[in-house]
Amino acid sequence: MAYEIPTPKYLRVLNALRARIEDGTYAPGAGLPSESQLCAEFDVSRPTVLRALGILKQDGWIESHQGKGSFVRGRPPSGGAAPQYARDAVDLDEGAETEILHVGAVLATPRVAAALDVPEGTPVYERRRRTVSAAGPIDLISTFVPVDIAVGTDISKPDPISGSILDHIASRKRLRADYATERLTARQVDPSEVDALGVPKDEAVLSVVITAYQSTGAPILASLIVMPGSRHEIEDTYPLS
């Protein structure tokens, strides 16, 4: 005689909630139904609901706030560690082996506009810096921040920012970076980059766009890194916290 083993009740709740997050029923930043509402919907006990929510939180799908309930973070990142150049782009202390080349408002190019989810030509603040060594320039990093985030911070000031720019934004604006995406492409160096990088006009460079997001999916900043002599293309997502 064959016996059918029923799906554990907590898995039914967990799988249903995860499916709703994946299909957008519960969007990033949205609150989940209360524990009592979930108990009633799935006809299960509170410990069953808590177990399902605990696993979703542990796996990075949701986060909870004391007295406020559970909120969606979205699909968890792939989990790989952020590569060093990506960390440098958003975490590097501007006072350490870096040279500030430009600080000020610029109009968002198509690539920057797409990264920050703003219309092309929207004013954003740029901080462009160059990492240098005894052998010469290593990379050129331009970090772009929406005006509403930059206002009230030191991002618009010409002086180097001590410590991570993301940490600076978090302390001044209470905006925490939850995850980042990266896009890497190989291309010929742009004429505006030749002198800054000290390379020939036909040099191949690796162009990397790193975009840091809040848990709601709203962009905080985008950094464009240009490094000489690399020839590959890849895209990845990784946690920042």
C-alpha cells in the first residue's frame, strides 16, 4: 500500500509567501500580512507561521521590525562575495591613495540614468577620483548620487570623504545599502579617459557599473569604474550587508 506524506504546514506557508514575493504580489518594501492574518488564511497555528517567517528571514527574503511586522526585501542575491574592485568603488576611503578629479553636478548620461532609474539629463552629483600607485593610475572611478540623497551630506563638497561613501550616506540620510549589482563590459578607452588613465588612445579597458540599492530596490548610488587592459563581460548580484 502506498502512503502519501503530506507537505508540512510551515512549508505550505513558506512556499506560498515566497511565490508571492517572486511574482510581485508582495513587492520589495511592502509589509506582509500580520501573523494572525496568515494563521487565518492558511488555517495554521502561530508557531507554524513563525517558523515559515523565520526561514524566509534567514534566507534573506524578508526582514522584521519590532512592533511593526515583517517586510519584503525581495529575491535574495546570488550570495557571492563582492569582488575587491567593487568594494573599492563604494567603500574606499577617498583619502587613501586616491586623487579627487571632479566634484559637482552633472547631467545623467543614458548609462547613469539607467543605473539610477532617473530620466536621461537629470542633474546628479558626481565624485570622480583616480586610484594611483607608484607605477601610475590604476583605475578611474566616477560615483553618481541623486540630488535628493546628496543634499545634506558632504558628497557635493570638494574635500575627500573619510571612510565609505555608503557609510557616510547611511549616517547622514539613514539610507542603508542592502545589495548591489554590477555590469562589466570591455570597450575601447574613451578620449576623455586617456589622460586620466595614462593609456594609448586604442587601449582596451574594462568598464564596470556598480549600483547600490536599498532593500526596497531604490538606487542609492552608481559607480562607474574604468580599468585598463581587461577583456571580458559578466553580470552578478551580491549582498552588501
